[in-house]
Amino acid sequence: MIKHVVNDGNHLKTYLLILVPLLLGWLINTPYIGYYFPLVLSIVFLCFWFWVGMKFARLNIASIQGLLIGNSVNIISFFLFLWSFYFVSESSRNLWVAGISQLYAHPTLSISFRIYRLIDPEVYTNEYVIISYALMSLVFVAGFIFKTRITY
């Protein structure tokens, strides 16, 4: 697979797109943006993420491989988040890992907040993050499937 990435610059550019939510989450978590990402921008981000799913469907690799690579950072971040907040005690939690694991979900938190508030008015930020991970995976897969159905 590494030969495949190195030989084709377009594939490398597509693979790098999976880092956009992490970089955007980092920017959101700084004073530059002000720790807030409006709903409209979250919707725009999900449209972008749908497009990224479509880009991964066009790669000349097996479908399952494209889905796994495209969701790899999302999956890793999700498991690090679960490990940090559900399987490790607060006293032994690695704050750096706990913080980094949430950055990937930041671009969709304003949508996740609204989805969760429909179900339960209580504030549970961990659930917002979980919904964000699920939402990002669903949108990516929807874009991937949409493109494969149109192409074939």
C-alpha cells in the first residue's frame, strides 16, 4: 500500500484529507476561533466530509480498504476517547491523549449537541463527542456509497 501512496500524488492528497477534522478541531480549540464552531460551519464541514467519502470511493483500492483508511483516524480517535473516558480512572487519565482524542470530533459538536438535546436535555459532553464520531462515520460512508452507486 505504501508504494501505491508514493507512486500516485493524487492518492496521497486524498489520504491527507482524513487529517482535516483533526486540524480543524485543533483550530476550534484555540483562542483564534474562540472554542466555538457555529452550526452552519458544522453543516458545511459535513458536506465536505461527504465529498471526502466520495473521493475515497474513487481510489483504485478495494472498497473495504478505502472505507477503513478513510475512517482510520476517526476510529483511532474514537477508541482513544473511549479508553480515556470510560476505561481509565480520572486520576490515571493521560490528559494529552484525552484532549487529542476529542479534537477529531470538534467540527461536528454543534450538530451533536442539538441531536442529543432532542433526546435528553441534560448536559453530557461525552455523549456529544460519541455522536460526533458516529455522525462523521455515517456521513463518510454515505458519500462513499453514493459515489460507488453512481459510478457502477
